[in-house]
Amino acid sequence: MSIVLQKVPRTILVLIGLILFGLIRTPFEDNARKGLVDSGMLLPPPGLSAMDQLSQSALMGTLGGLRSLVATYLVLEAYEHFSNKDWEELRNTYNVVVALEPYDESHWVSATWHLGINATANMELDEKLPKFERDRRFKEYAFQGIEFAERGMEQLPESYAIPVQMAEIYREKLEDNCATARVYKNAMDLPGAPGYLRRFYGYFLANCPGSEQEAYDHLIGLYREGRHQHKATLIKEIKNLEKKLDIPWSLRISDPDPDVESMKRRNRPESLPGGLSLPQ
């Protein structure tokens, strides 16, 4: 028996050991998790498709407590795929990573960013491919990034970082102001969401055809909250909407147009005769 074991490669023995270890501990982990859920100490996991549940259960059962270690190794491997611009392998690798650690927000954000931003940027610059193929892959990678974000939002519905990364794809790559506004709206009231998301929602809604009145109501509401909201872009967008909607002059904001003020400052001399400087 010992002679037979000596002939088996060590990696095979390690894998067999991991599988047995995982299968042994899985019932104990499941019972403990069920007990915590039943007692109200742990929230039940979000709903998944049958295939997602099968994939996650198989990986978790096989690797047990080594999931984090394996996921870390695969993230490093994904970075190598990024360096080599091997986007298909990167996507496949992150599919395994998020199956191993579905509640780690950073994995979903990274996968969305790599596919939706980096892969699409590569297609914009890669002149080795014909233009029609670059355009096809550009859209394919953009929507793969969005699909990753949507899956991540199902797993982590209170994460604002995942939808914000998805909004970047709609904004920077697909130039879809309406979809960008929709994603910012869904993210702006999530726990811990930064305040600028409320303004960004209004900015992109203002440039979504047919939504001008809704955008005006939202932005003027922010403006009335106080001077901390009086950002140059917010004032500029409100003034543009005032013109589009023909808001009565008596109801328009009195702030000067930021573009006009900026032009005045650029044309203003930096100093007066005698070395006196002008206040900026």
C-alpha cells in the first residue's frame, strides 16, 4: 500500500485530502449556519439561481476554510491576465473568485472595472484588430462588466460601490445619460453612499431627453439645501434647465453663470501697476 501511495503525485494526494476535508466539514458548517439563521443572528443569503447555488456549494464544500486563500491566489492570476490583456481568461477567473467569496465587495467591483473600463479601453486602442471587431468586442466587454455588477448587486444589495462602478461604464463607455442617472438614483440612498451621488443623479438626468422637469425639481431641491450644494456644475445645470423649461425670471437663481465668471478670471490681469495683485 505504501509503495502505491509513493507513486501517486503529491498534488493528487493534496487535492484528495482537500476534497475529503471539505466533505467532512460541510455538514457541520451547514448546520451551524442554519442554526444562526433560525435564531435570527445571521441573515439568510440572497436568492441565487440553481446553477449559482450549485457552483458555490461545490466550491465551498470542497475547499472549506481555504476559500479565501484560493481566491487570493486567483485574484493575483487575474491581474496577470489583465497585464497580458487576456480578457476572456480574466472573466473566467473572476467567475471562480466570486463563487469562492460571493460576499466580498471588492471582487465584484474589480471584475466590473476590468471588463467594463480596461477591456473596453484596450479595444479602443488595439489597432491589430479590424474596426468592426474592435467595436463588437468593445460592446461585449462593456455589457459583461454590467452583467458582473448586476450579479454583485444581487449578492450585496446594500453595496453602493458596485453600482457606482457600473455607472462608470454607462457614463464613460456607453455614453448613456439615462442609464447612468438610473444607476446613480438606485445607489444614492444606500448605506454609506457619498453625497455627490445625489448631484450626479441630477446632472445626468438633466441630459436625459424627456427628464428635464424631473431633473430641475431634483437639482433646485439640492440648491435650496444651502451653500454647501452650490457647486459650479450644479449651478450650470440649473441655468441650462431654466432656459429649456422657460422658467419665469422671477423664479430663476441669481448666481452668475460659472462659465462666464471663469472666462472673466482668465482674461483678468494678474497684477496692477506697482506690483499689486488682484483678489481671485
